[in-house]
Amino acid sequence: MPKILPDREIRKLLDKIIIGSSPQSVGPNSYELRLGNKVKFDSTGEELDIPEGHFVEIPPGDFVTISSLEKLDFGRDTVTSLGKKSIAGLITPTTTMMREGFLFTTTKVDPGFRGVLNWGIRNSSVKTVRLKQGERLFKLTLLELEDDEVPETMYGERQRDSYQDSDGIVPSARMIPADI
């Protein structure tokens, strides 16, 4: 059974597995990922930079894709150099964001993944919401895998792993994208 890493273990991974991390984002059993520098609006197709300290406004009903401020390195070499066999992650929204009318989905990060994360966010509230660059939006729960749980093939070791070493907003890799 995977082990959920506590705060003291997460702190050892800052700037090694969670690159560009902040000690203030470490929680009891998670790390809070922050809004990065890129946003893409579904309604217009416009992709914008979010300068440090600035905000992005999401109108009611709009859907945006955002990037994380942190980069993750769950690569085999990085993880084993830190004395771990393999690490995976679960990503859930913070309850604060859900209380304000945002709809998110929960997802996972596969062992071997390296790069910036992208998420889709829908503003389901009736008012425009502002998010500040660097604001904590998602909780990353880190799972240390046991020997029998470590995959034979890590993410990034197959040709179809199209999000490896990603940066910014990466378009969907589906064969038939939703926007055609």
C-alpha cells in the first residue's frame, strides 16, 4: 500500500522533486500547488501571460486552462537519488476554491512525469472571480510506492507520453480535439 508523505518528508523534496517550491505551501500531508504564469480562455482561445503579482479574471461560466507555478520531477533518476523507489501524486482542489464556485476535477500524476501541470477550471459562480498569480489552488498529495507498486514503464518512457517536460499551456494530445 502506498505511503502518504507527511510534511517532514515533503520538505525534503522541495526544489528537488517540486521545483520552484515554497515552504509556505507545505501542509500536514500535502503541498499546495500555485497558479503559474499562463492562462488560456476557452471562450476566446486567447492565451495570456500572468505577470508576477498580477491577477487573472474569470467571468461567470467561463472555462480556462491554467499552468502550475511549480514544475514536478517524478523521474526515476531524481526519485531514486533521494532514496525513494517511486513517487506518484494525487491532485485535488483546495476547499477554499470550491467554496467560491469553481469546478475542478481530481487527477493524478504518474511516476516518471516531469514538467508543469495544466488544469481546467470552470467558474460556475454568478460573479467574475480573480485569481492571483502564485495563489495556492490545488493540493498535491505525494504517494511513495512500494516495490510491487512501482511500474515497469514510467511516464515519459513511451512515445505516447506527450506531456513529458511540459512548460506553459500544452494543448490536448487527443487524436480528435474537442475544438474542431
